[in-house]
Amino acid sequence: MHRTLNANEITEIEIVISQLYTERGITTDVNSLFLKEGGKLDNGKFVVGKIKKKMPTLSDFQKRVAERNNCPDLAKLLIPFLHGNSLGLFDCESTIDTNTNIISFDMSEIKDEFTKLYASFVLLTWAWQKFILKNKEKKKIIVCDEAWLFLKFKESAEFLVTVARRRKKILNFTSYCESIYRWIFTVVKNGRTIINICPTIYIFKQNSSSVDNIVDFFHLSEGTKDFLTMAKPGEAIMALNGSITAIKFEVTNFEKGFVFT
């Protein structure tokens, strides 16, 4: 079922979230996230320093909504997203360490296409709220692999377009997909919008069934067809401010540790 939240449900969400955090003594003060200095954890280990409080999870939220019984449909809609169910992979406390230069979310074990889209949407939303909008003066880069998945659904496609538009002010946003044809021409409006926003475009090897569309869309010469269909790993066409050139990426010794491990 596809629908938007009504006014009562939006209000219920606000109330329940407020209750869950208030009960744990969590406020806008960052220090309220922690218990007293040092102590013993539930697993029996002792910790020196701050101990983070147990945060509310989606299960806590759904249970409270069901108990209040003001929005029974909302409580039912949340069931697939609870731990143990088909989309319950985010029903837990976050273990992400944001005090690092690189954060990589590995979704290689997610085989179902819709689940991968759902996970990508949640992670990109997290990146927007917790990473992009935080400390806007600091330079950041976000790489979105298999971006074409977002364009299969209207809401996620619009979200990706929003990120691409706003990236000009506060970050470098890179979207990547194996076959550019799939997401430019399958969902024409949003795919073309994102491409037109990007100041720099890299076109790697393409299969013969899509290369004609690529050449037509980017106004490339006929000679680039052979290059794109026979390109070796690292070889690509770069489009930058109207200029087109062939380039080759080579892995440096420093990068080999990241690429081949």
C-alpha cells in the first residue's frame, strides 16, 4: 500500500518520539546521551569514560504506538520494518563511528533489489542529516553506487535529485552505476535532470545495446562508439563544461591497499 501520512499519524509520531527520548533523559544537550563516567556494562565488562545510554529503536517506537492505539494502521504498517521481518535491518542501535575520515556502507550481502533500495534510501538520508548538514564548512564527498535503483521509484528519484541539486553548496556528490543507460533513459525526467546538474561526467565501458543512446545524449562523435564498447578497465570519456576527452585512471601505490583488499 502506498500512501502519505495523515495529520493524526504525524502528530502521533512526534509525541511518541518525544516520549521515548524524554523517558531516557535525552535532550538537545549532547552530554545527556551518556550515563555517569565509567561503570559496568550489561555484558559484565567495565568501561572507563563515558557510557552511552541505550537508545530507542524502531521496535520501541512501534510498540508504543500500538499501546497508545491512536493510530492502529500506523502500528501495522511498521511491522515489516521490525527486527526479524523482511525490512528489519535497521531496527537496532547505531554502531557507526563518525569520528573517521572514511565511512563505507557495504550492502553486498543484500540480494533483493527492493531491500537494497530501501537500505540505500535510509543510508543516504542518514548521510544527509548526520554527515552533510553537520559542519558545512568542512569539505565532504559522498559516492552513491548503483544510483539507478533510486530512479525506479518516484519518491526516491526525487530525493536523489534534491541531493544532487543541493550538493553545489555543501559537498561533492558522486553517483555511479554500471550501466548509465538504465538510469538516464528508463526514467527520463529525473535521470536527465541529475546528469544535467553534474559538472563532470565520466563514461566508462558501455555495452553495444546502449552505446548509441549514450553517444546521442552527450553529442559525442561516432568514433567514440568503438572506444566505449572496447574500453579497458580505467579507460573512460570525460565530459567537463562542454569539453570531451578520453582519459585513463591508474591506481597509485597508496590506493592499491584500498582497491585490492
